[in-house]
Amino acid sequence: MNSFKIIFIALLSLSIFSCNKKDDEASGIGDAFIVTKRIGSNDVYGLSINAYTYSSFKSVVALSTAQEGKTYNLKSIQGFKTNFSYETPDAEYTTAKPLASTFDFTAIFENGVTDEFQDMLSGKVLAMPIIDTCQYNATKNLIRLTWKPVTDVESYSINIIDGSSLLFGSTELPKTITGVSISKNVDGWVSAPVAGKTYKVRLFAYLYEAEKNTYNLQAVSIAESEVVWGD
């Protein structure tokens, strides 16, 4: 899950606070959600616990009412002090769905101020996306990715991964879309694809909490395939 990091949320997180807030206003927002993915032949579940601020975090911890005595220590996402996260390690994913819970966050900011905030998580999960097609079209010089609709989904996004590095990240896609074409000319490339190289393609499905904002996710499910870039 470490290669996931909810790319589109991390990039947009500063927009969750009003532009007229000052940098020294130490306040945060928390968001915990359930992640479903396939490891081996099993669909398994874990957590992503996130904190966002317009200021700069020094440290963030979260406690779950469903797990007495368990402390989650959030860490900076890719060095950004505005985004701290905890992702369940692959070895700790289980076939048991996480319980509904309230997550209590305590954040200490770079300026020494402490803030506390909460996020409520239900037990609802998203089914795994099913990828129908993931192949390179040599005639049109693009990847064609199609999938079956996911029940209750509210949006999708797509990443192309080179090892552990993000090569391509799409914008958030509406739930009505079940296929995309990705050429070298579309927006979202971090670096150019290389002919003959095999890449991982990850499809993310998103379900929001009642407040449908990018920092109020309830569940994410992830499907993965591979493709060889051909031109």
C-alpha cells in the first residue's frame, strides 16, 4: 500500500482549507478509510489513516475506539509536512473487514500548537474492481484499460507504476466511466514511458462518506494488471 498514498488526495490536500487561512493557524482534518485489495488469491482488508493541514505537522497519532490500546503513528507523505499517513502493511492485511470506529487524532504542529480532531468510519467496503482489458494498442500507440462497474462506487482513478515509482496518475474519473485510453499525449505523466518495459496499472475505486469531499473517504478498492509499453 505504500506505493498508493492516495495520489490525487495528496496533491489536492491543500485545497481542503480556505485560501484565506494563515500558515500559523494550526488545525487539521483526519480521514480514515478501508482499503480492499487482492493479495495472492484472497481479497483482503486494511486501513489508510490520514491527516491534512494548511500548516505544518510535527507529529500525528490516531486512536481507534474499536481497538483499545492501539496507537497509529502517522508519518509524512513524501516529505510533505501538510500530509501525514498510516497505511496497513501488506503482511497485516486480513480477510476480516475492519470494524466501524471513531478515530481520535492528536496533532502537534511545527509551531508547538496541539490540535485534536476526529473521523467516524463505518464498516462499509467496496468490492474489488474487475479489469476486463489492459493492453497496449500498437496501432494507436496507447494503453486501453476497461473494467466492470463497481457497485456503490462514486469515482475512479488510475496509476501506472514503474517499480515503486509513480509514472502516471490520472485525475479523478466519474463513476459512469468504465474505460480509458492512455497515450503519451494525455496529462498525468510524471516521466515518459519506455518502449518494451513492463508497468503495473492500478485502478482505484472510491466510496465517500456522507460529506462528499476528497478528505472524507469511506472505502477504496484496488485492482492491478500489467502492460508492456510498445512504441
